Amino acid sequence: MKKPETRIQKKNRAAILSAGLDVFSQFGFRGATLDQIAEAAGLSKPNLLYYFPSKEEIHQQLLTSLLSTWLDPLRKMNDSGDPIEEILGYAKRKLALSRDFPRESRLFANEILQGAPRLGDSMPALNALVDKKATVINGWAKAGRIAAIDPYHLLFLIWAQTQHYADFDVQVRAVLGRDDPFPEAATFMEHMLRRTLAP
Amino acid sequence: MKKPETRIQKKNRAAILSAGLDVFSQFGFRGATLDQIAEAAGLSKPNLLYYFPSKEEIHQQLLTSLLSTWLDPLRKMNDSGDPIEEILGYAKRKLALSRDFPRESRLFANEILQGAPRLGDSMPALNALVDKKATVINGWAKAGRIAAIDPYHLLFLIWAQTQHYADFDVQVRAVLGRDDPFPEAATFMEHMLRRTLAP
DNA sequence: TTATGTTTTGACCATCCGGTCAAAGCTACG
DNA sequence: CGTAGCTTTGACCGGATGGTCAAAACATAA
């Protein structure tokens, strides 16, 4: 019994979510205001609340749709491919996410910084996937196909480095004094990972 | 003509700064409230404002004292020491900061995520130090004493990885399902850096 | 055109927020 | 002890904030 969305609904809901992403990713949940989001979406505040019942609902929806995007690169890591190329491919896909979806990256960072209070439900799923892939990587290490390393800290390394280019964007650009650090970042990451992983 | 601080002043100012660090590092500047800070410090809100003229002032003072602590490990990197050991030493000191001052790390992360609006004045100093050390590292690379790598991205790598263990603490602990990831993190980082830097 | 459902808005509300102030309480020292 | 200066607080203020509501404006299709 779901009613189909009208064109106007589709457009406005999308505008609100995009505006919410802008504001939440910069100021966090508590620091963001509905007026800010409404203005960024080009709507009045009551109109915004006609499409979403509450501030929390907007945030929740953003977080939910974020998570599947975010875990996708890890899911795509092929357990039976070449270990080093698979890990490298994963890292590159993750870096591409940072380049193409920096707001989503910052939203995630903000949520974790605040102790992930609105992510509690999804954490088990994340955990399961990570454990599964860590086991695979551990198998590669045990088989001598990559260096003997802790798979969890390897994943942390990739997460940390890729998130950094999105979340600390301001600092990165200030230090480099120029735009688009991503091409070099990819090169650097490949160098680092190949050497770290070599058996 | 500075008046000396009484014991009470010293104690309360410290309590306020510590409470402010707790709250600001979790919720960011806008998300933090004076009532929250006052309660965490065990004071009433007007009493808090007797010691600090405004919310902004507390935040500013925290940021300022953070920055010198934060850059210290990089400053201590010895230009004429053994390249690999110097870089490794720097990374380890930085990781120790994440372990011992996670709230400061998160405060910094929050500030950068929001676009560093209250860090503008200090950015040039940071930049100067980073440029200087990057030149040194670049010299080591050019001389073949370490691998040929981009010094800036090497610094980003160290920052990203060390910050991660403090800022994403919740996620790290959730994934590992246990406390204190730091000993293994140090081991992993050393493995990774030695291989990445080897000429 | 008219009737029906959708979308937008101005006015409003209770609560929270950063901050003020005058008065009360307390401490240290002569 | 007394008192001068330091500390604490309750009451309060103007503005922001999340959210409501009824009515107006608009779109759509018979």
C-alpha cells in the first residue's frame, strides 16, 4: 500500500537530504539546525518538516544510506583473487569514495567521534563483514602469500588513510597549498601497501 | 601587573578546561552547551562564566594549548639523525599522544572537520614547520637514504594512522572487541613504516 | 470549471541557549 | 574578631531552536 512519490516529492526529499548532508557533515548532529538545512535546501522550515517528521529522521536516513555505500568496497574484495591486487583494489575503491563522497565521509567521522550513538543497530553488521574479511586476509598471511600482519590493523590503516583525505581536507589542502591531492595519494598508497604486504 | 592565581582559581579553571575538553571533543563547538560543561565541571553556569568570559574563550584556550602539544613530536625529529629511526621515532611519539590525549585528538579532529574556523591564525605556523620537515625528509629521499617518496603524503600517513586510533576509538574497539589496541598498533606501524621507507 | 488532494507558509509555542546581574556566601588576613 | 575581597548563585533576558497548526496556494484530473 505504498503511495508512489510525485515528482515534487522526489525533488524536495533529495534536496533536503543533500542539504542535510552538507550541514550535518560540517557541524555534527547537535551543531546542525533545521533552519540551516531548510535554507540550504531552498525551503521553509515548516515545509521541510512536511517531508521529514524530525531532524533526527533526516540524519538517520542519511546514515543508513551511507553505510551500505561505505562497506561496498570491502564487500567487493574477492576472496579467491590475487591477495595483493585484491587489497590494493579495495584501498583504491575506498580512496575513490573519499574523493567522490567527502560529505558522506565527514558525516561518518562525526558520528564516530560522538561515540556512534545513532549507529548502534548497524554496528553488528559492520562487525560481521569485517571479521569475515579479516579472516580471509589472515588466511593469505598464514599461507605466506602476503607478509605476516594483523589483518585488523591493516584495515584500520586503509580506513585511516582514505578517510584522512576527505575528513582533513582543509588541512591537507592548507599544507599542500594546492587542489586535488588524490592522484598522488593513490600513488603513495600503492607504494606503501605493496611494500607493507610483500611476503 | 598580573595577579597571582588563588588555589581555588587554579582548581576551577582546570576543572572547566577539562570538562570543556570532554564536551567539545565529543560534540564540537556548536554542539556543546555551557550547561553541559558546567555540569561536567561540577559548577553552576554563572560560576563557570565567572572564570571564563565566554564559551568561545574556553574553546580557544583549549585549542591553543593543544597545538603546541600536538606539533611537539614533529619538532623533536632530529634533522641530522638516522632517517628511518627519526621518522619512526616521530610516528611513535605521535601515537603516544593519541593514546595519552585522545580528547585532544578529537578536539582537533572536530575543528578540522568544521573547516578549522578557529584555527586560522595558527595555520601559518603549522605550515612553516611542516614545510621545513618535509624539506628534510625530501633531502633524505633524494640522498637515497630512504625510499623515493612524497614527504607530505608520508606525514599525512602518520597523522591519519595515529589520529585514527584516538578519533575512531569507538569503531576500533567495536571491531577488535577488546581494549587497548595501542601495543599492536605500534608494532604494525613500525612494520609498515620500515618497509615503506627502506631505500 | 470544479472538486480533490498536495504543497507551502505565517504565526505561534515551549524549551534551550549563551550570557548578565545583584545579592548572598565564603575566605584570608590584619 | 571584623572586614575587604574573592566566589557562588538564583533569577532573569533576548534570541535561537525543534516542532505544530490551520489556513492559504497550488496542481491535477474529471
